[in-house]
Amino acid sequence: MIKIYDFPHGARGLRVAWLCEEMGLAQTFVPVGYPPDKSYCALNPFGTVPFLEDGNVSMSESVAMMLYVAQKYGPTDALPSVDDERYARILQFSLLGEASLSSLMTPLLAARFGAPDDQKRNWSAVETESRVKRTIERIGDELGDREFLVGGNLTLADISVATALRIWRRGVGQDLPSALQTYCDRLQERPAFKRAIEACG
């Protein structure tokens, strides 16, 4: 069975749990304390969270985990075959959700919750926040009035990006443009998302 190690209510592990729920795959959530203890670091020497175990497979990096689950346990509408015209854009937005959004929010979270008051709005934090805002605006342009980022159904792109937008709103404490807030609200009404939230709680 798939095991997902993450902080309780963690965001990145939610990506994998959500995909598992969309695909009807059994999963087990294993809570990780902060900071991760020695037993966890023995499993994942990088010490990063989340982490996945599936039989003899163990891996970190939430987007890589999603790709693994989709390809091993598919086919799934969330990741069409490589010859599908949507495939490249799904990969692009799936990686963008981490590389251009979530990963940039990590220092913003550190500044918000850990920095001294006179350092919370330092130059680096302000510049990073501005960069993330520009990316979010561009995502809104890409989405337009469509229901999903790529094609006519939910894909890894939506799971990755919507999870990052959730970090922006709930973790960093920033508002979303109204169209993207509507997009996120709609996705979070999906039964699979609700089950994933409950599983990761």
C-alpha cells in the first residue's frame, strides 16, 4: 500500500493523497513531527517532507511522486499518454506548481513565522513575494474562463497548481485574484479532495 509521510495538514503531501483519491487508490497517511526525527531521516536522508513508500519504492519530491503514482497505477485522465497533445502542458504546469510557486513560498513562510519582526519584510521577502504574484497573475491569464488548466478534465497540473495556491492563501496569508479563488473553491469541492484533506489531517 502507498504510504505518504507528511506534516499533519501539510500541503505538498496533499498533492499525492489527492491524486490517489481521484484514482481510487488506497493510501496510508503517516504524520511527521517538526523537525523530523532521526527515524524519519533514516527513511529519507534528505530530511525533506513529504516522502512516499510503495513496496520497495521510496522517494521524495511531491511532483515526482504524482508522476510515479499516475504512471504506475494508470492509465488515468489526470495524466494522458505522451502522444496526447495535452501531455507537455500538463508536465509544464505540474512542475510550475512546485518550481515557480511552492518552492518560492518556503522562504516566505520562514519569514512570516520565524523571522524577527524587523526582518519579516526584508528585501528578499518582498522581491520573492512580487515574483510569486506575477506568476499567479499569469496562471490566471492561462486559465481564463476554463474550468481546468489543461483540457476538459482535472489533471496533475490542477492538483499541483491548486495546492500551491492553497499554500499562498493559507500559509503565506495572501489573497488570490477572484477568478483563481473561484477555481480553487471549485476544485476543493471535489469529493476526492475532501477525502484527501481528511486523510492528511
